[in-house]
Amino acid sequence: MDAVELSTVVYVPREEAFEFLLDFTNHERYSEYVADVTRRGDGSVGTRFDVTLQWWRLTYTLTPAVTGLDRPDRIDWRVRDDVHAQGYWALEAVDDDPDAGHTVADGGEGDDRPGTRIRLRIEFDRRRSRLGRLRLPPMVSTDWVLRRIKPLAAREAQRVFERAVADLEGERRRVDLEFHVRPSTI
């Protein structure tokens, strides 16, 4: 099982960040590759999201489902279709660190708003993945597509997190993503 785990700190209460993450339908505003997100359910365990991805000449819909909730600490999810992935969003309170040097809206150092570390972990099984069944244009291989998607993944994660953090905090800023786990293929 391969895994990717990354995190960043946002300056809002954990409860606010939790509700924001649970409303996954806003994700389409953050990525040029997400064409549509439709929620089926009320956000509780069992809620499913149809996430339509578009890149180049390819369109694919993932259907992650919420599999566990521990308010305001964690949201577990799983994608059972062709991807065979699971993971979670974890939220941890961050003690105020005067040496962190982050910038706040008033331009000063430090921040009197509560900090929350948001951690995203994705585990996936490449052997069970059936992405090779994608309908690709003639003369285009799955390997060719994957070689082109990999460099986009890190840049897109940075862009998505920065746009989401701007919505959460009320202003745009550079977001530092910390990769805790990264497979050699990404």
C-alpha cells in the first residue's frame, strides 16, 4: 500500500476547519481539474461525493465516501471504485509559536487566532487500481498519462491548499505544505 501524507497550519478554530473540510463540494472552486462535485448525503457517515476530474482529453469521476467522523478531530473516507484509496483528514490544535513567523492580516508577527494543523493522508493500492481501464485516445498509454500527471500533482496540491486557506482565513497567503510521507513514484 502506497501513501501520501501532507499537512499545513491554518489560523482558524478546529471546529471551523472541520466543517469546511466536511463540505467537500467547495473543492471544485480550488482546482482547475475538478469540473464538478456533487454531494449525496448530509455529510454524516455514508455520505458520498461524485468528483468529476478533467485533464487534457480525459474525464473521470471518483466517488469518495465518508466512512468515519470524530468531531472536530478527524474525517475518514474511502474510494472503492477503480482507485482503491482510503485516507483521512486529521485536525490538531497548534500551540501559539511566536517563532513560527507567519504573517497575519494586520501585518504583524504571531497570531492571536487559534492554529489548526490540517493533515491529509491518502493510502492507495496501485496493484488493485484499475485506472488502466480508462478510455484513452488512440496511441496514448496509461504510463504516458501518469508521467504527465505526476509533476502536476504537487503543484496542484499547493494551489488547492492556498485557495482553500484563503477562504478559511479570509485572505490569500503562501501556504507551506509539509510532506510527511511520499511514495517514490510521486
